[in-house]
Amino acid sequence: MTILRLSDKQELSDQQYRAEFPNTSFPQIIRNYEDGYAVLFPSPVPAYDPITQGYRKITPQQINGKWYDQYEVYALAEAAVLANQEAAKQRANDSIKQQIAEIERGQARAIREAALTGETSYLAQIELQIVNLRAQLQ
């Protein structure tokens, strides 16, 4: 649980809160806080585009008597956007290559089965899947 020191809006852990009152004995789970402190409730991170935007915590806000985390979405620098785009492209390519490898492993099994059974109609479908995936590589 996160505790908010209201005087400066500083977030404190349970241990940091206890350290602020060294001569006080607390129960294992603290349910009531001294004046000037409040429980800080989590808020969901706002929707943002991780390629072009980032988010950061800002000053908590009191809503209906409770304190909640607040976030701000901001635009990333152009260099960071380019790096994120390149990383996303690499992840997509890696995923496609993994799919191709899995299909090729299945294709090898299918070829062995075709050699035993004489059934080859699905081999062309497998090859078409591989061709389509390779066309998606960037």
C-alpha cells in the first residue's frame, strides 16, 4: 500500500511511513494514519501509443475524499519514436520468422507422411502459408 504525505504530496511505502514515527508501535497492518497522511489509491494508466508517447506520474488528486494517482501523457522525442518503430518492426519480423519455422517443421512432418501415404494435396497449402508470411517480412 502506498501512503501519501499531504504536506508535500510525497509517496511513501509502509516502511517509510513507519520510519517517520520511530517512537510509535504500529500493528502489522496499519488501518488508520496520522493527520497529514492518506492512503494513495492506484489509478489506471491512461491510454497512450507506446511508439510515439510516454506517460509519467504527476501530483495525486483528491476525488470524493480519496487520493488517487494521476498520470500525464507526453510526446516522445523523434529519436525515441524512431527507435520504438524499429524495435516494433523487429518484434514483428521475429514473430513472423518464428511462425515460418514452426510451419516448416510441420511441413517436414507432412512431407514424411506424404511419402508414406501418397497424400500430397495439403503440401501446397503449407507452402502458400510460408510464402504469404515471408511477404509480410519488413
